[in-house]
Amino acid sequence: MEAQVVNQSKSRTHQKKIQAMLDAVVRGLSLTKVRNQKLLKSKLITLVFLDAKEMKQINKQFRKKNKPTDVLSFASMEEGSLGELIFCLDVLKKQAKEQGHSLENEFLYMLIHGILHLLGYDHELSLKEEKLMFKIQDQLFQSLTPA
């Protein structure tokens, strides 16, 4: 799957690192029993990077939450595309600091999270769904990061 990266933030992004992380996530999810696994064969995913002001506007418009968030996911209507993930680098940097790990690891964790949403998981539906989604997310993240 190809990552189409759109960086509208003030921070730099690294296309090759992002693509390598995406490849690892897709490979890992392909080896796991996840919903809608056939979607992992999509040719494209769009990854958008925004600053806090723009993310706050989108989060308010689509989720009625007047604050920036880490990642938003939007399913695709286009054939061959998994969808679009919108990341707020300002929020990811803050969360990485709070969690005591790198921005790269925070991005990886939220990339997994966003892709799971695109595959049909939603932690806001029920406690059972939340536990299932975070179990998959945490296990894959641990398998992809050095101890």
C-alpha cells in the first residue's frame, strides 16, 4: 500500500520512514485476524499532517469536539483507497512527551489506531469494542517496537 503524504504542518515529515512504518503495520495486521482484512490490499492511503488550529476546526466540524485531536480517520469512496488519516503533529508531540517515548513511536501507535478505525473498529461504541481494538493495537505496537 502506498502512503500519499500531504504535509500542511510546520513540521517536517519523512516520506521513506512513514512508508516503512505503514508497510510494517499493514504486514502485521495481515498476519492478525482483523475485520475487513481484504481492505489491507488497498493500493493507497492518504496521510495528512496538520497543525493544531486546522485539526481543531476539522474535529469540531466532524465530531463536535472543539479541540485538536491526535488522529481522525475517513473511509474512502474511491476504489483502491483505504481512506484518509489526518494527524495533528502538535498533539502527537505532546502525547509522545507525556508517554515518555519518541514522536516516531507515537506516530506509529496512532497510525495503527487510525488504520484499525478504517477497518471498522470503533472504541467509542462499547467497552467490549474498546478492549478488542486496543488489544490489537497494543499487541501490534509492541511487536513493532524494540523492547
